[in-house]
Amino acid sequence: MAEHEASQAPQSPSHMPPAPLTPAWLRAHFDPLPFPARMSALARYARTLTPHAYASLQQVLDAGDPGERHTGLFLAVARRDLDRVTEALMDPLLGRRARSAALRLPVPEHALERLALSDTRAIRHDTYRLLRLSRRRSLAARLLPQVHKRHGDPEAALLLSACPPATVLAWLPRLDAPIGALNSLARTAPAAVAEHLAGRWEDGTPHEATTLVLRHRAVASVAAGRDPSAALTLLERAPDLLTPPAVVAALLRPADALAVLRAARPRTDGQPREYPIPAGPLPLSQRRALKDLAVDDLITLAEHLPASGSRERAPGRREVAADGLLQLLPPAERLRIVKSRTVARGRLRGAALTTLAALAPGDRVDLITPWLRRQRRSSWSAARLAAALPLAQGEPLLRELAADHLVHHRALAWPALLACAELEGDADRFARIARDCERAWHDQDEVRRAALQQLAGAAPHLLTALPRQVLRDAVLTTVQSRDSTSASLAAAARLARRVAERAAATGRHERAAYAVELLGQVVSADRYTGPVTPLHIDEEVARTLWSAMSPTAAHRAELSTALAELLGHHLAALPDLEAQVHRTALETDDPALAARAAAAWVRPPRTREQRCGELIAADATFATVPVVLGTIAARRTDLLDPVLTAALGRFSGRARPRATAWAPGLPAGVVGRWLPRQRQQWGEHHARVAADEAAPLRSRADAAALLRDHGRLTALAESAPQPVAAAALAALAEGPGTESSEDLRDTFLRHAAAGGVRGRAAMASLRRLLGRLPDRETVPLLAPVAAATAAPVGTRKEAARVLGALPGEDAFEALVAAWDVPGQHPDVRAVLARGLLTRVDRPDVARRLVEAAGEAAVRDAVVHARVGVAGREAYAAFLARLVETGDEETVVAACRALPVWLPPGARDAMKVLVDAFTAPERPRRVWETAGRQLASLTPGPTLEGLLCDAFDVLRERAGSLDPGVRADALRRLHECSGVLQPGRGAAQIFAVADTLADTLEAVGLLADAVRVSWHAAMACVRQGDYEEHRWERLLRLYEERPERVRSMEHLSMDVGCPRVNAALLAAVRTVRARRTPSCGPLALALVGMGGRGSRWSEPWRAELDALRAHEDRETAVSALLVDTDEYR
């Protein structure tokens, strides 16, 4: 092998060849090769060496420069030399590559154990990733207790993603896993994540449940989508955590899903609990799973799983495919279920088109036409619902709206008319409607875009019947209109693409060629910003299309380039097109067109590397084309030399006519494939750009970020403008071995002390650098910075953040020491407070935070519901202490935060809120806030007893002879009547409401007593209960002064529930039985609630007739004015 390689290497007659088994010999033989060939040749060479020769070569390479040491590691990996790879795992230079190689090599477990327990965070995190990707799950499970003991919850949560599901299930409840760790676990152990989240949902308070939904719904839905058992677990125990697509995942096991749905507790109105799923057809896997179910089972699924049609807030594409579950039912059952969700609930106006599309045409007419007759003036709703009618009934309504003078009405009407024709399904009628859309193409862009989007998404068989004239007018008008936006052009491109692919699939090649030519004009437009992806057609069709279009494209370079992009999958089979686009790339004077042509010409994978070489040989500036640059940078590294040479000079040519600054961003892993001299030239180019005073600051900053020369970066950090200096400081922290440089740390600290943009960038770089140092070395470096009151505030804050993220007592004690420094800035104390809050259970820490809570910055940091703390009870006790001892601002903030953290039955903390509400010395803002928070607490015996005692105290003080004391008590009781209303929020405390109403009546606040009584009585009715004593008290107070009930119009009742209907009817008859003039309007309002909700079915029409015969003439006349036909 070595002799063969030596015979292929270039030899210089004037120099002796290098000695074998030396780095110079390796460079001479392998460096001229491109990267893939070079590495494969090195691997073959390594496997041919004898053990003695290999050991000699490794000894020489180990003593060489970084490039030679990397070569030695590669040779060890190729020979599977596990001892050398194991030695390199902790090496500062070779460690990352060695750990990457350990993914595929059987490295001893004891070596990986040392890495996972390392004191350096970067090494630990690399090892966790290694264990996860290499699936060393048993080792990760054994290491988890040790990692947790040494480094705490955050590190253990990161390692958990490498563990088996059983370990995840056992450990997840013990750890405060961050959202990122849960996202990873949702993919590797979805059932365990579902079990964990369901348990938190069941055990948490209402506030915690709401927070869980806000933060973890996406994680839960990912877990449900990965595993049907996880979806079933969440559906049964925590359904609010599931998004509609996640609910569909449970249907892969329909029998289990049916069992969960049938066992679910119904809603308070007795109706089945519903779990929305996405509108439209079901996925194929779910359809297969449901195909053998009985009709009764399908009906159960459809009743519990309604489609979640999102409300349309702007014109655009409306899908007409029917909802999948409804499609599986008999027509009569579909109509029954749709009526129960629309008409019965008064929600026909918002019904999704996909739901209505599942009904038979006659059923849609019977359902929609009466509503349209009543609501003719609502153009938006008319356009939405008329689209669901058969075309014969919907077309006249929508054409009238399409001729409206308001542009937004026309933007609604044209897509609705196309959707109506698409739902009809008749190709000839759809073509006729599409032909009439010519007015929409020549309308304003809002109208044109909406109609194009609807047309472009039509069913394939409808697009097949689309006349060529319609396609031409729609596309060319969009391209040539000056007001067309990129969204309109994207819709036109989608339309032409779908027509072309459909015509090619059905053998209509002439039509396909015409559509492709139109598509080429769209993608060549200046305002088109979307990607140009090749068409999905076969090779024979591509040849036919090019034969039809070649006479036109031969004289139009832009069109031929667009065709090369669109036919890119088969460009190798089209030599004429290849030659033409190649000539365009080399001869055109338009640099943008030359770049597009070059990208299209090199697209075929089999010839891409060769063609990139031809382009670079013709003009080095073709390297600015992204696909060319990516190819030569990653694979054809032998082509880099002319590009780098040109970049160091005046880098201009056909694809780059002006020699402007050029700093393309290439991944570090790609640049690492290059030879050392190539990387050096690349660095010199970026150094020149970064130092060029005439270059834009953005280009200079990009170039500085790509530099790796410490000397040049240090100089830029000292003297360059702020953005360039910040980028240079960020780049200084990159690269292996930098963490061991004390000079570099001093540089960062010196710039950090200066503050400003450089200071923040330096501190951020120092933070990244310290992540690659052992934790025990990080604390001594940062503790003096956080405690230095003369240092800039931003620098101290960044140091405090790093200390707060470090595990161990030393880091925490450094936070305490920085806190205790006299003269510490409030903003720095706020950052320190977030770190101290994790140990708020310590008395000395709690004392410090309580004393400083008067500072606004500290208060905002510690009184916050999203702060992660070690124990809920300790934090709740801390907030309660703030309520007791803080100033007014602190008490108000703590009162607002405390209910979130209170466990059920926490009497002491609730008592603190009650005292804040009743204490005479408390200012108004404090007791108002405390009263509102008491009303939001979870109801229970403890809270009810405390509130009743508080009302008794205020009732006694309201009888005081001191006017000031009495007025203060009355104000607090008046405030209670506004916030403690059963039926609103979580305050379903009827006994407390009765006590409050009695207290308000006793102290003379009769209007407030009526208001509380009214809300309590109506809350009972909404739950389906009629409490006669509450209505008697309400009517007794109401009849004295009817104006005390100010407004009843905003209330509504779900009279579709039999219990609610019966309770409301009993209340109406109680009020009507009083036969007093003052009770007449109240009875009429209640009858109106029931009548509107039931479409004036019996017995509500009879109740209205009874009121029309009421003794009070005004009530009878008002009842006669009610138009029952309006709501039928």
C-alpha cells in the first residue's frame, strides 16, 4: 500500500524524498488528495502497518503539531487502537474527536465512567451525549445516582435521556428536570414522560395545572405522538395537556381509546366530555385502525372527538375535505352530531367547512339556509357558510358578495365561491367558476392572493379540468401586476407546479410543458422569494417536456435556467439543456443569473464534484455560489487553493463583479477537514476582511467570528469598532485548549472590567470558557468578580449568573459572600437573589432576602411564580413572611404570588392573607389585593372558615361608632362583593357567598347584597341546581329596589342540558309567581335566556305567552315585542 501511494505522489528531482514513517512522508503522499479520498487512503495505510511501524509513527506524531496529533488519533481509530483512543478521551486537544470516535468503538466502560463524573461541565455533557447516541443505557443507569450525588438535579436530568425507560420512570419524579431535558425524554422514553406529567397534573392545585399546561403541553404532545400508550395515559388522566394532533395518536389503539372515553367523567351539564382533534381527513394509519370498528363505537368516538376548526381571521385557502370521523358514520348520525355541536349550542356561525362538508347536500341546505336568511347582513359569516351549500344555492349569494365595493368582501367571496365549487366535486362546474375568476386576477392583490391560494389547493381531478386560459391568465397576471407580493407569486407557483405534475402523471405532456413554462416565469420573477425545487416527474417525461420547450428556451437564458432548476432531477438526461445552462453560467453578464445557472448545472450528484472543478478552473468566484462552496469545502478540498489565492487578492469575476468583502460562514467541522496551510490562508483572508476599514461592519464582524488566530483576535478586540471587537472576543473562546490559557482569561477579565459591549461579550466568552474548566477552578475566578463593587454592573451580573448555575457549596457560598459585600448594586443583587432563592429553606438566606425585598429589582427577582426553588413549602413560607413584614409594594407583589404556591389546606399561609385583608392598619392597595387573591384560592373547608371569620370581624367593625372605622369596614365588604362571586374563576363557595350576602344586608350594603345573591343563584342554575332559599332572598331584596340588579343581558345558559333547563324553568316560575310589577322584567329576562338558547321551543314559548298576559302592562308589552322567529 505504501509503495502504491508513493508511486502516485509527485516527486521533485531536486529534493530527496522524505523518510518513511514521518509526518513529512504522510503529507507528501496524502495531502494532495481530496478529503474523502485522503481519509480513506490514510485508513487503508494505517491497517497495513506492522505493530512496530505503527508504534514508531505514533510516537513521532504525538510529538508533532496539532494537525499531526489529530492524524495520529485518526490512525488509532482506523486500527481500532482502543488504548490510544481511551488515552485521548481526556486530552484537551483531541478529547472531542476521541469522544466522537467512542460512539462506534467499544471503549472500556471505566473510561466513560471517569468522563461522566468529571469536574468539567463540557466533558460531562459530551459524555452524556455519547452514552445516549451509542445506546449504552445500562452504563448510564448505573452512573445516574453518582452524577446526581455529585452534581445535583440539572446534571442528572441531562443524563436521564441516555437511560432506559424504566430508569426514567423511577427517577423523573425525583428530579426538577428542565424543559429541554423533558423534550429529549419525550422522544426516548415517551411513556415515562406521560406518566410523570399525568401524575403532576393529578396532584397539583388548579394554579399548578394551568402552569403545567402552559409550559409542558408541547412536551406532552410530543410524547403522545411517539407512543400511543403515552397518548392513552394522558387522555385518561390529563387530557388538557394534549393538543388535537396528540389526541389522534390514541386512535391507533381504538379499543383502549374507547374504554378511556366511555369511562371519562361527563361534564357538569351531563354531556360527554370532548377532546378536539384536527379538522379534515384522518391520517392513513388511524383510518386503518378504525376500519373494523362497529358503527356504535364510531359514533362514540365522533361524539367525544370533535374537529378543532380554527377560526378564520383572514382570507385564504379553505379546506373542503370532510372530517374523517364523521365520514365513517351513517348520514343520519352525521347530521345529528353536527346539529348538536352547532344549532343546539348556537354555534352554527363558527362551524368549520370541513365539518359541514361531511353532511349530505340536502342536509347542508336545511341546516344553513334558515340562518343565512336571518343573518344576511353579516358578510363574513355569509361567505363562510354559503361555501358549504350546493353550488346552485351558494353561487348566487357569493357572486353578489364578489361584486361588492368593499375589497375585503371580495377577498372573502372569491375563495368561498371556488371552495363551493370544489365541494360540489364536478369538474366542468369548477372549470366554469375558475374561468369567471378573471375579475379576481385583475383585482387588488389581497383578492388575487386569496383566490389563487384557494385555486392552487384544489383536488387533482379538478385541476386536470382547468382550462389553459385560466392557468395562463392567473399566472401571467400575477407575475406582471406591480402590486403582486411574494405570497401571491408563491400561490401562482404552487398552482402551476401542481398542474404540471398532474398533467405529466396523466400523459398530457403538451399541457405539462405549458404549465412548466409558466412556472419558470414565476420563479424567475424578482419578487419571488421561495425555493425552486425540482418537479416530481420521471425521466421520460422530462425529455418530452424539454423537447417541447427547447425552441422557446434556446433564446431566453432566464427561462432555460429556470427549466434547469425545475428539471434538476433529470438534468443529466438532457444534454442540450445542460450545455445551454453551462454557457449561461460562463457567458452571461448578469451575476445573479450566472450564480443560478451554475447552481443548476452542478446539481446532479454524480457529476457535482467534477463540475465544481470545471467552474473553479474557469472562474474562482463561482465559489461564492453556496452549493459550489459547500462541495469544495466538504469534499473537493483539493480545489480550495485557487479559491483561497483569489480571495487573498482581488476576488472578482463573473459571479462576483465587484471585489466586496466576503466572509461566508462555514461550520468548524467542515473547515477542520482542510489542510493546515489552507486553514491558515482562510484565516488570513478573514483577518484582512475584519481589519478592512472600508468593509461593512456586519462583514467585518462575521469575518472576526470565523478567525482563530489569537494574536489577531486580541488586536481586534482592543482597537476595532464595538461589533467587530465583540465578535473577536466571542471567537477567542472557541477552539481546543483555550481554557488552559491564563493570559486569555486575563484578557477576558480586563475587557469585562471595562463594561459596555466589549465587557458583555468578554464576560459571555469567559462563561463559555469556564464551562470547559473544572468547577473547582471556576469559583475562585468568578467569586472576586461578583464581589468587586468597582467592576461594571454587567460584568458582576454575568459572574453571578455563572456562579448560580454551578453546583456545590463553594459556588453558593461565593454568592452569599457577594451578597454581603457593602455597596452592591441592586441589579447585581437581583441576579444574586435568583441564585440564593434555591436555598430559601435556610433561615440565613431567607432573612437576607426578606430584608432586601424592599428593593424593586430584588423584589421582582424573588416574588415571581416561575422561579425554580428547592421546596414549595419553604417558598410559600417565604412569601407569607413577606406579606407579614414587607412594605406596601412588597406585600402587594407577595399577595399576588402566594396563591400559586399554596398547597391545599395551608391554613397558616391563608391566615396571613386574611389578616392582610382585615387588619385596620393595612393600606387600601394591600387589602384590595389580598381580597382578590382570597377569592381566587381553591375552595375548601379551611378557606371557608377563615373567610366567614373575616366577615364576622368586618361586620362587628361596621357597627362601630367611629365613622372612620365603620367606613373602612364597609369599603372592604363592598370590595368583597365585587370579587367573591360564585361561578367566576375558582370561587365556587356558595356557603361563603350566603354568609357574605347576610353580612352585606346586615350592614346596609343592600345593592351589594343583591349582586352577590344574584350571582350565587345564577351560578347554582348554571350547575343545574335550583336553590329556593337563594331565590327567595334575592327577590325579597330585589323587589324593594329593582335597579339593584343592573344588567342581565350578559348572562347565558346552556339550556340544552336538561338539568340546567329544569333549574332555569323553576327559577322563572318562582319569579313569575310573585306577580309584582318589579318582578316582571326579571322574569322576562330569564325567559329570554331560555328561549334564545332553545330556539324558542317548548316550554319557553308557553312561558313567554304567560308573560304576555302578565298583570303588569309594561311587562306584557315588552313580552309582545320579543320576536321569536329571529332565533328559530
